[in-house]
Amino acid sequence: MKTIRRLIYREVISAVLFVAAGFLALFFFFDFVDELPNVGKGGGAYGLTQALVYVVLLQASHLYELVPIAVLIGTIFVMARLAQSSEYTILRTSGLGPWRALRSLLVLGAVFTVVTFAVGDYIAPVADRTAQLLKARFQGSISIGQTGAWLKERRPEHTYTVNVGAMRPDGTLEAVRIFQAGEDGALVSATQAETARFAPEGWVLSQVQQRLFTDDAKGMPRVENRQLPQMEWATDLSLEMVTVALLRPERMRTVDLFQYIRHLESNAQTTQRYEIEFWRKVFYPLSCLVMVVLALPFAYLHFRSGGITGFVFGGVLIGISFFLLNNVFGYIGNLRNWWPWLAAAAPGLIYSMLSLGAFGWLVLRR
């Protein structure tokens, strides 16, 4: 039985690696073509070599998304090929029953689950951050859209809302705006700084323009304008929190997401989007187990000459549909305020029922 398991494991792993490499090559080509217009920007320092390195670093995030799909397609190909060549029939007569085959594939699926989690939680975030810093080094800074990143900090008497336009590779913040509100929600001050850097007890703002909204002796509202070359602002907002806010949620580590969610909750901010991404980080690697179960029934089908191509194409469609459904449920869950864990787990639950139904109908009934 060890020989049979080694045969299946070797064939499946080889097929999964081949499929993943093919998809990565395709994504690499599209990303590189998309990056070509940026070559030559930043005074010409951002050249073709830097663009190639940047695109290579992006492939880690693609690999995280592709592993479950590659597992499905690769396993379907191996199971269908073994069935077409009657090798699987020989394996069945050698003692490889349905439950033993399922157990063997689940062990392999667990290995791919660990690989997916490691890529998504350790390799992809580091690679994506390195790619952004590389691009910022030659093109200026890291920014998020046209509105920048928004953060909030609550204190006993005041609430601060902070907007950061961009961040340089050395950690210096650009286009910083700080809005201070009182207990009643009224605006107390509005501070704008060209740059800000992190200090042990807060931020050091440079080239500061500040407006203070107060009342004069007669109780009439008054606006006081101040310009300062430098100003210290005491805050608990750290470099890690700003970096997390600048990155997309799907590119964060699970621990960073959890800590950022706690920070948002403590400041009475909405966490729906980040909670959905957190639970997707938890459930997405487990989809590798679902994919191997979904592929097993293909070993019990009867194939004619050349019929394997259609089933592999069907596996591609199933994998793409899972990827699309995973994104659709994330968007719907965010719009409809579903339970975050349900929005993240729903695609996996649907395909789990499909895989178990196919296993019961095509395998156990035979």
C-alpha cells in the first residue's frame, strides 16, 4: 500500500506543480505587460530590470490564489489518466478501496493546505511589501488610491481622525492630515503637514499648518491659524498600523489582520471588510481538502480515447468558478453585512457538499 500511495503522491504533486507553473507563467506575462507603461518613470531610474523584479515578487500572491485550483486540476488529470489507462482498476484490485483512496488524497490535501497557508501568511505578504517598497524607491512613495489611508484614534476627551496620503520607503509619511474632535463631535483643530516621521512617543510633523477652532470672550466662534516648522504629536498609531492601512486586506498576514481589527473595534470603526478577509485567510487553505475530494470521482469514470481532455477542461471551469464564487460571496457579504465567517466559508461549504455528493454517487454506489 505504501507503493500505491507513493505512486499517487508522486503523480499528483508533479501534475499540481506543472499546472501551477503554467498559470504563474500566464500571470507573469499579463503583469509584465501591464507594468511596461511604468518603465522609465521616476527620472528613468525604474527600468526594465526593476519591472521584472517587481512582477516576479507579485507572483507569490498569485501562487496563494492558484494553489487550490492547481490542486483540483492536477488531481483530476492524474485520476482521469489512471482511469483511462486502466491503472486505477489494477490499483483497486490491489486493495485500494474508495475510503482508503479518499484517506490518501486527504493526507495529500492537508500538505497542500499547509503550503497554501504558509504562502499566504508568510511569503506573499513579505513579497508584496518588498515589491511596493522597490517600486516606491524608484518612483517616489507608496500610496493607496487618491484618498490615502484613513486611521482613527479615540481618547477620553478627544477623537483623532488621521489621513495619510503616501509613505516613503524609509517610513516617512507624506500629505498628513489630522482632525481633532471633542466629546460632542465638534471639530477642535485641523492639522496638515507635508511630512511626518515616527518617534518613540508619537509623530514628528514637519511644515505644519494648523487651524484651531475656538470661541472668543463673547462666545463667538473664532479660527486661529498657525504655521510651525515642526510639531510633535503624541499618538499610539505605529508604523505597523499605518503600513497595514496602506496595504490591501488580502495582502496582510493573519496576525496583522486580527490586530488591526482589534484596533478598529477599539475606535468604534467598521470592521466588516477586514473580518471577511480574516476568515477567508482561515478557510481558503482548507479548500485544498475539498478539491482533492472533488477530484476523486474522476478515477471511477469510464473514458474513451481522447475523452480525458474534456474532463480536465471541466476541472478548469470548476476551479475558476470556485475562485469567482469566493470573490462574489466576499463582496455580497460586505454589502449585506453577513456574518464574516459565513461569507468566507460559504464557497467552501457549497463545494464540500458537491464533492461529498459526487463521492457518494459516483464512488460508493459503484
